Amino acid sequence: MEPSVFIVVLNWNGKADTLTCLHSLQDVADKKTRVVVVDNGSTDGSVVAIRAAHPEVPVIETGRNLGYAGGNNVGIRHAIAEGADFVLVLNNDTVCAPDMIDRLLQAAAKHPGAGMFCPRIFYMHDPGRVWFDGARWKSAKLYFGFPGKDRLESELPADEREIDYACGAALFVRAEVVRQVGAFDERYFLVWEEADWCFRAREKGWTSMVVPAARVWHRVGASFGTEASPLRTYFSSRNRLVWLSRHGTRRERLRGLAGAVRSALPRWHSAADASVRWPNRIAWAARDWLRAAAGRGDRLEYLAKRRAFVDFLLNRLGPTPRAVLELNRRWSERQTNKLAADAA
């Protein structure tokens, strides 16, 4: 009997991306592979457009933004309740190869001890170049390394192999793992939640694998506008500390906290313009430092990291704080102005 697969696509104001993704899944879905869209409180007309273009795809409306973890959990719980044997958590800014599910199922049959699987993921804008081909924890740097990133497919091994975590952009999981381990930890809201999930599964004896023959193309950074935004900085900084508190060694946790303390202390910056008198430079630098120390000013990346550390210490986890949304708005405005200036 063919296993039942549910593909969960999470949408939040990503109408165009989601429609493109669903179109790519038309050659994948059949009686045993079903697609469900979870809408995280979109305001861009996504739900109407998706239902009009794909009436065969059920859309579950959450009514508000539950984040990556919370929104996908709605779809995962739905899939398990409907009798899924496997669930594919798939970003809406992806396009899938027609044989992707078949390749993942073949790998799952060959490796019964693996609970999480990930396709080889390519950049959407550079289709022959790999974005994700597995991850390895680097204790010295307190981050995951990505050995295959930015390499051409011809430069990488074709074998299925064990990795430290499967990327959440396209994460294929056995229903048995969900029943044993649970779903995503919603405290993360965005980023690091898939690494946490895979490590929790590892504690129960399940490994994670990358399946190079299964292919997905990903428009990297679509969820954040860019990987360098204050929004991304905040969640990456905060959630790394959350992850370390659960999965890191004692030494790693202490090093992570020490690094967070250093990043929460503002550095002294003074103007290098020799035409500005040195008393003015010192006065301006002091004012800038005091504003940063008070959690104000224009150092957006620093302010995002500072807020991340404070929220971790106070256990204020989950959704995006309003202050971080404001930092992201100011950053986006700067980017727009810079592009306009460059074009002038």
C-alpha cells in the first residue's frame, strides 16, 4: 500500500509565491499525496486568489500570524489527523521537481532509522547552484556550517547521507516522529525551530538525512525581505540562545551567553572625517553611544541584537515584538532610499 503524504504550504501575504509553488505541485499531488495551505492571517487577498486558482486545495485560515512554527503546526496536526504517513513542510517560496516526493519516499524506505529528510535545495535565481545540502554543528563557532552551500551540483556527492538537521524550507518527516516528539516548538516563531525539532528527534533515536536526488528551488530570504534585516537578526540571535539552552553543552551555553553580552554592549564610534573638529567628533560619538546604550538611535542591527538578548533573558519568546517591527520598517525605508539614490 502506498504511504499517504501531506504537503503543508504556509502562506503569509505571499500570494504570488504561493500560487507559483502550488502550480509546481500539480504534477506531484495525487490520491496519496495531498496539499493543504495554511494561511497565517494574510491581508493581501491570498486566500481568495488561492481558492480561485486551486479549488482542489483546502485552505486553513488561522486568522492571525502564528509564525513559521505555529502556522506549520496547524497544517501538521491536520495532516496527522487525516492519517498521513509522512508530512512535507514546504516553504511557499519554493518550486519542486515533479519526482521530489517519489525520491523522498524511496529514501525513507531505504533508511528506516531516519525520521527527517530534506531535498537538495537550489537558489531560485541561480538554478544550478546549491543553497542547502546538509548542515553540521560547529561547536567552535556556535553555529551550523553548510558544506554544500554555493557549490554547483556537479561538485557535490550524490549519495544520501546523515546530516545534523533538515532544512525547514522543505522538511519531510515521518508521522511516527511527530507522534513521538511533537511538532515545532512555537517559542521560536521563526528560525532555529527546525534544528530544534531534528535534535529533539535525535534524542528519540531518529536521524536526519539529505536526499540529493530530490530537488527543490528556493527564493532565499523571501520571508524576511532579506537575510540581513533586523527581523532576521533578532530571531537568529534570540533563537540561537534558546537552542543552545536546550541542546548545547554547558561550555557552549556559557560561550553563547558571553557572546550575547558582548553584542549587547554598544561600541564607541566616532566620525573619521578629518574636517570635523575633534571636540565635535567626541561629542557626537558620546551622544550616539548614550542613545545606543539606552536602546535608541540608528544602529538598527545592534538594537535588534540587544533586544534579542534581553528577550531571551526575560523569557519573552514567541511573536515579533513591536519594537523589532519598527526597526525593520526603518531598515526597509533606508534600503528603499538607498536604491532610489543609486538609481538617480
